[in-house]
Amino acid sequence: MILSDTAIRRPIFALVINGLILMLGIAALLRMPVRQYPDVDPPVITVTTQWTGATASVVESEVTKRIEEALSGIEGLRSITSESFDGASAVEIEFTLDRRIEDAAADVRDQLGRIAAVLPDDADAPVLTKAASDNQPFMWITVQSEQRDALELTDLARRSLVDPLSVVPGVSRVIVGGERRYAMRAWIDHHALTLRNLTVVDVMRRLQEENIDIPTGRVDSQMREIVLQAPTRFTSVDDFRQLIIRESGDGASVRLGDIAEISVGAENYRTGLWINQQTSVGLGILRQSQSNTLDVSRGVQAVLQRITQSTPDDVNIFVAFDRSVYIESAQGEVLKTLLIAFSMVVLVILVFLRSFTATLVPTLAIPVSLLAACMVMLAFGFSLNVLTMLAIILAIGLVVDDGIVVLENIHRRMELGEPALLAAQRGTREVGFAVIATTLVLIATFAPLAFMTTNVGRLFNEFGLTLAATVAFSSLVALTLVPMLSSRLLTRQTGSNPVGRVITRGLSFLERTYRGILQWILRPWGAVAVISLALTISLGGHVLYERAQVDMIPSEDQGFLFCIIQAPEGSSLAYTREQIAEVEAQLEPLMGDDGPVDATIAIVAPAFRAGSTPSQAFLIIRLKPWADRDIAQQALQEQLFPQFFFGVPGANVITISPPSFPGVGFGQSVQVAVGGESYEEVEGWSQSLLAAVREEGILEQPRLDYDDTKPQLRLHIDRDRAADLGVSVADIGATLQMLLGGRTVTRYEDRSELYDVIMQLPDEQRANPEVIEQLYVRSGRNGGLVSLGNVVTYSYHGTMNKLKRVDRRPSIVLQGNPAPGWTVDSAVQRIDQLRDAVLPPTASLTYLGLSREAREGAAGLIVIFFIAVVVVYAVLAAQFESWIHPFVILSTLPLALTGAFAGLHITGTSVNIYAVIGIIMLIGLMAKNGILMVEFANQLRNRGRSVPDAMAEAAVLRLRPILMTSLATIIGAMPLALSSGAGAEGRNAIGYVVIGGMMVATAMTLLVIPVLYRLLAPFTAPSGTADRLLRVQERAHPDQRS
């Protein structure tokens, strides 16, 4: 071959080429970004709109639907989901993966600008966030002090921390948990109002007239200009108390202090945050879609380090929760596995080659090939992440294969008496085609992974291309560096030592035994026995597959759990806090030195979820480091789920594992939205589906995200009566909103910051609905006061806690975790089957979150598997110029699958996306052994040997390289199978598949390939037949022009 011949003749040239590749690879490695996973976060944008006082149904019709209509025509829209709450709307838009989030955000802003005029005047402007609506803070920063209350801590956090953290690259927004933001509270005494012939609307207007900033201009003289300033905005409690609301004719004045208690308090008393049961203020950091969690975490830590140097001594600021800890731990575990795999593969080579010098030659292929692949990774914009590092681990056992094949053949020829230089040239030529063939087959196997299009599937694009790049460079090293070094370093006596001689005798015994087996299986009855055995094993693989649990997206131990605590609708902050205390009490035995739980973070009415109320709480259970506990996150979740569900009767407590992959959403594993034309019909359909799911036991404690028990006091305005009395509906609404809901009417300044001024009845005056009848509005006819009891009646009702729409259809979501014996995939399949029996044709079924990705990902992986088989078959057919030889080589694929499923079955591992990727890899790994035998048998046939003799000789001569390469692959995958710690579940699965598949495929390849070649090769001519015939015809028919 030209490449190997050049390298042997010009050793310095070969060294320079490989040295340059090595240096460029190192440079690329140093420039590559580091992430947890490839950058495949779906472009998701959430539009949130606040409308204080509006009910969920009004918010849906006046805000949510209008925003949905405006955004539905944007290019690249994948799905649109919305939720309407009392006082808030959240519309989440997910775009296709080919859209840049900045471009999508610009389009959304344009559309929102066009509908600004049709949105309600008293609603806040829509806020755009480049993150999902259910996006959770990946980091919580706690602010605590023994000497300061929540008001002071909140103010310190707002002034010193929020703004610097918000501008860290990749931060979407910073939310304040347990916030007690300063506000001027005017607690209105409605009795005092009535006695002084005033209404709350009168008070609001006076506040807005007096507490304002006035632009005053300047005084211009001949020599200078003087800017005028009139400080007219109120700045203290006394300023507000002294505000004159009305002048009486007798000179007496009614001041705000006469009708209200004025004090500096909190803007909101309906939320709270506790760290290990200690009241705290927390800053939740939400990252942008498509941002790098590690980079954002490092940026936040740097800002904190700078800020904490200037904070008061009594204030303690620390990171209570950080998801990047798991990412760094997982990458550390992968790096450790990488080093172990490298060491074990080198040891295998040393055992077979019996010489440190000989071992050095193929070992050099590992760093050169792996670092060379970094150039390709950098060129394609890849990162150094868990999956690309996993590809590098698997590549360690692959990149030495080509070098081993070349080195072993060169050494064999040297043992036959050829000089080192000649043996290197002839030996490399003899196996050069096999090296190229195996390389192309492996690339053909891995390349289809780059075309997976689902959110989870795209994670493995970089994995497949990284493997393909390492294999391609390993072939270049095997055909240049390995033959050159072999011709200079190897001698006939290489490996001639006591240990080497023992190993040699053992290998020779194996070869003699194998030759005897070949003589028997190449006979008719032996062939029948081998084929029968192969069919039986393949059938066993089918049985194992039928029994295997399919769970495409596995749960990984990330070191923490989530608890969603839902108290009865309408519960107060104090009641919900009691339910949290119940949960924390049950967690106490799991804390301490011997327990797995390290800390808890509880948040009531979390600010990162639109429409949160005091009846909703969120608990983060942070676990101890992986090495310091004996129980996995998944096992702890299974233990806590029934304990919390039945042990906390006052609330519904659901335990959730965090999603393993980005872009799969947050919530329980199975989420299916039932959609229709109205909420009334959807409620009936979803209840029927829920009953069917419960009857079959598919989900554990399934539930609907629909609750119509939220207490509501429905007001009925007698419009005719109101018109007769001269009372406007606007004044009625403003009075109720301010006195019962608390309304911001103006703002005041304190230390250069503006804070809200909120008017509201004190707690004791709004504890009973009868207070509505005691409130007054002013008549537009005679200026007198009219009691609301004259124009308003009320009745008690239950209402929905939220209104959800999926793809612009009213929807109710059925959700739950798979019950024992079920997986996400099997649960989704069964729910699909129940759909026809339970739901009418007009009902829509839309899967959300993890269940959507599992459903789409399973179908995509099956297609990718068959594409890989077809591509590999086509590549083999093109290389061997035969349709029969590829069939022979791929005939052991069912056997490899049997080994893979056996490995999963023995270890109790489900068929997940990692396992399927390993199965796809087996196509190329298994084909390598067949290529070595078939290609050399074809060479022997070209030299005149019969088919049986050619195959028997080729099988024996290729036994050693087959055993060496297979064992290197198996040993290289063993650290994956045995790894533990962060993210071990995925590594384990792919390790089990590769080890099981390669063990069975290697053993059976040595038997099946010779038999099938013996039976089918006679139907195809030797590969050199066309060349010989062409030479004969050229001699018989010389070119007349020459």
C-alpha cells in the first residue's frame, strides 16, 4: 500500500505527520468548552403576564388566547403550551432545534409589540424569558442572619446580589425565594372611611395626585443656568400619615393617618423559604435555554466571592444547592473510568505481545487517535462532555485494534524468517485492506447516530461522530506509525522471555485446538450442529428481548430529589408550612451522620412558577455525596413516595427525580394531555382515562392536574340597581381590588430605591365575606355613599386552580410515575391502546415532557438501528464486490444481540437509550472479526487454495488478532460496567451491552463465519477473478493503437 510503504521508507516523515496530528489535537483539546451534555437544549421561550385581581377564566380569554394567536404563526414553532391562573398567564413556546433562541426571541418580541394595544390596560406588560415555564433554578444561594429579619435580608439581597447575578452570562433571571420586599402598607379602616364620608377610590386619587415627581425646568440668567428640583415624592411613614385627604369647611382636615394605619411592611406575606427548617431568603438562579450550566455556575461563584467580601459580618451568604456539583462529579467519574480503561487495554496488549517494546507500538495509537479526534470535535463545535468522553472511553478498545492487527501480522512474518523491514512492508500490505474495511464499517456504524433528530437523540450526535473520528485516525496511525515503528523496534526475539514463552505455548495450544474444531465443523454434520446452535442462541435472544423492560430514558442518581407539596386549594401559608414540617419530620431519621440526606430547602409559593399560591410548596432534598451514602437516589425515591403520599394526610406529596437529560421538562415521568373543545368535555374524558389507568395499575398514584375545589366567592352585580344609584362597575371593582386584594396605588422612595405603596383592609377586617356589604362607593348622581350590599350579592363556588391549553386546545394532564413492573415506554404504549377504548375520536392525546421524548426517541432509535445495518451491509458489499460476503460477516449480529440482552437481563438493567447505542455499536464491532477472516480467506483463494482450506487457514491465522482485539474491546468496556458514582447508570448499561455482545459474538464468530463461508463462498468468484480475466483478455487482444 502506498501509505504504509511511504511510512516504512520515510520514517521521519511518518513521525512528523503523527507528531503534528498529536500537537494539533492537544491544541484543540485545550480550546474545547466543557459541558455536562452536548448543546441540544430546545429553544424555549416563556411569556409571563401579571394581571392582579383577574380570575383565571378572564386571564385566559383576555390575555392567554390573544398571546397564543399572535405567536402561533412564528417560524419554526414546535409546540405551544399555556397556563392561566388567577392574576397570571404563562405561555411557553418551544421551537424546532434548528432555530437560534436569539432569533426566536426577536420574533416573539415583535409579535408581542403588535398586540400590546389589545391587552388589558391594567395588566402588566408581558415579560419574555428564554427558558421553559417549568424551568427550575439550578442553584440556590441562601442569605441568613441572626440579627436581621426577612425584610432587611430581602432588601440586602435586592440591592447587593440580584443585579450583579442577573448579568452573569447565561443567567435567565434571578428570583427571590421567601421574599419580604419593603412596601408602605396603608391598612385602611373601612369604618373610619364611612364615618368621614370617604371611599377608598377618593383616597387612591389623593395619593396619586400628591405623591408624584414634578419636572420643574430651570432658571436661566445671563451668566448661568440653575436647574430646579421639587422633591414632591413621599419618603417616610410620617409623610403619608400627614397627607390631607379632604379639607372640611370648618377648617378641620382628614388626613390619611386618621383612616389608616401606616407602616413599613412587606409587599407580600404569602411566600416563605426555609433551609433545614431555618427561615431564610434565597436567590434562585435560572439559566437560559442553551446555556452551559458549568460556565454559569462558575460565573455566579465568582460574583459571589467578590460580593461577600463587602457584606456585613452578621450576614451569611452561601450556596445551598448547585446542580453543577453533579455535572463535575459525573465528569470526574468518566475521567477516572477513562484512565482505568486505558491501563487495562495496555495490560491486555502486553499479555498477548509478551514484550514492552511491542506493546509500545499499538499503545501509541491511543493518544494520537484520541487527540486527533479533538480536531474534528472542535471543527464541528463539539464540547468535552459526558457523552463525548464516554465515546473516548469506548474508543480506547477500538483504536488499538487496527494497530494490533498490523503488528501481529508483521511479527508473524518475522517469526517465519523475514527481515524486519520486509516483514513490515509485506505484513501491512497483507492486512491493509482489512484495516481499511473495518474502519469504514465502524464509521458506517457510528455515522447514522449523527442523524438522530429528537431532543434526546441529538445528544448522541456528538457521541457518534467522535467515535467515527477516532476510528478514522486510528486507521491512519495503524498504516503509518505502526509499520514504521515495527520495522525499527521489533526483532525476531521480541517476546522471547520466560513469561512470553508460557503465553506463546498457551496460544499455540489454542490454535491447535481451534484447528481441530474447524476440521469437524467444516464437515456436513458439524456445520449442521453449528447452525443449529446459532439459531438456538438467536432464539434465546428473542426471548430475552420480549422479557426485557424498555425504559428509553433512564433515571440517573444526580444527588437530589424534588417534592411537590400541594395543600388543599385555598390553604394559607401557615397551613402549608405545617405540612412541610410533617414532611421534614419524616426526613429527620434520614439525616445526620448515618443518613443519606444532607439538607432540605422548602419554598412556599415558589416565584419561579407563574400563578403560585400559598397552597403550593416545593421541597429540594439534597443528598450526601455518592461515596458517603449507601442508597441510590432512585431507591430513596421509591421509599419516600408511599411514605409521603400516605403519611402526610393534610397534603398531596409527590416525590420526583430530576430529569436525566436536558430538554425533557420537569414533572412526573408520564404526562399525557387530554385535549378537546371545552374544559367541561375534557374533564369527563380525562376522568374516564384516569379510571382506566387506575384499573390496570399502570401508574403509581395517578392524578389529574385539574382541581375544581379552589374556593371562590362569586359576586353578582345588579347592574340595573347600580345604574339607578349612579354606581359604576369600575368603582366597584377598584374598591374590592384595593381593599380585599391589596393594590399598588403609587410608589415611595427610600435610599434611591422605589417601593410600592399598597392599600388594603387589615387582616381582621377581611376575614369574613360579610365585610363586602360594609364597603361603600360614591354615587355619581348625588355624591353620596352607596353600600355594596345594595348592588352586590355573592355565593360560594369551587373553581379550577388553573386553565391549561396544549397547542391552543383546552387540556387536562394525566400524570404519574410508572407502577412497579411498568416503565415509561410500556406505560405510554398501554395508554395509547386505551385511547381507542376510552376516548372519542374528537379527543386529542398529547404526551409531554419525559414521556414525549421516550415515545419519539424509541421509534427513532429503531430506525437508526436498521439504517446502520443497511449502511454497513452496503459498505461491505462495495468493498468485497460481493453480496454474499457481507451476509456471512453480518450473520453473527443476532448472536451479538443475544449477548447484549443477556448482559442486560443478568444485571437487571432495562433497555434504555444507552443500551441501544451499545447495540448499534455492536454492528461494527462484531463485523470486524468477520472481516479479518473473510478478507484473508479471499486472499488465499486468489492464491489457488480451495474454499475449505482457505477458510481453515485464515481462521487459524487470524485467531490471535481476533482474540486480542475482542479482549481489548471487552476489557476497555469493563470499567464502564463496573463504574459507580454520579451518572453511572448510563455507563453501566452501555458497558453491559458491549461486554455481553462481544463475548457471545466473538465465541460464535469463530464457528459460524467458517461454516457459512464454506457453504456460501463457492457461489461467488475469488476477488481477483476479474483482474486475471482482464489480463488474459488484454494479452489475447492487444491495443491496436499501440
